[in-house]
Amino acid sequence: MSIEKSEFRPKIVAFCCNWCSYAGADLAGSSRLSYPADVKIIRVPCSCRVNPMFILRAFQKGADGVILCGCHPGDCHYSTGNYYARRRMKLLFSMLDFIGVESGRTRVEWVSAAEGVKFSQTMNAFVEEIRSLGKNVRLEDLRCRNS
């Protein structure tokens, strides 16, 4: 009986604002820049629309890392949306730290529509960081496992 040991492939959830980051992801794809297929992009109207509960729920459902991508501060399509998102994420990070989740599992990045290269590099770097941290076991709900 041989046991095959497969390489750990982290599950990443990326919340991307429609106006900048999602367009940056689209530019990365049309420019044939690569980032891991394990990054699942969720398109949101604005980064401020991402409720911190969405991030906690992603971890509960088995995500190993969650990244929020939005417009650069001052360039938000909705004027101040990314400022609200930044404040919310700061509070979420302190709560995650309090409950013992590694700080590298969540990240906020500002990526414009013209920064396809930055989007690709950011996702590749984030996946590598999550790969080094290993599987998320702190917030995972065992009832959500597929096995």
C-alpha cells in the first residue's frame, strides 16, 4: 500500500472591488500573467461592502487565507469607501490576533485597474505566505469539510 503525499495547495478567497482590483485581475489575465488557480475571486461593488463577517465565514468554510483588494486611498469610485474598509479591517485584524489566528492569513492590498502586474505579484506572494503558514485549523468548522 503506497501513500501519496500531495503538496499543500492553500484555498485563498480574494474580495476584489469592481472598479479597480477586479479590473486589475482582468488585466493580469489578459496580459497572460499567472497567479495560482487556488485564488477564488469574489467581485464586490466596493471594498467597503466587505463585511468582516464575510471574512470570518470564509475561514469557517475552509479558506486558508483571505485578501481584500480595493482602490488606492483617494481613488475610490465611491469617494471614501476604501477608508471605511481600511478601518474595518484594522479592527478585524486585532480581533483575529486576539483569537489566535496568524496575522499573515489576512491582507489588504490596494490595486488599481492598470496594475495587472501588481495583482499577479500580490496573489503569488500571498499564496506563498499562506503555504508557509500551512492549513487553517483555528477557525475551520469541521462540519464544512468535504470529506
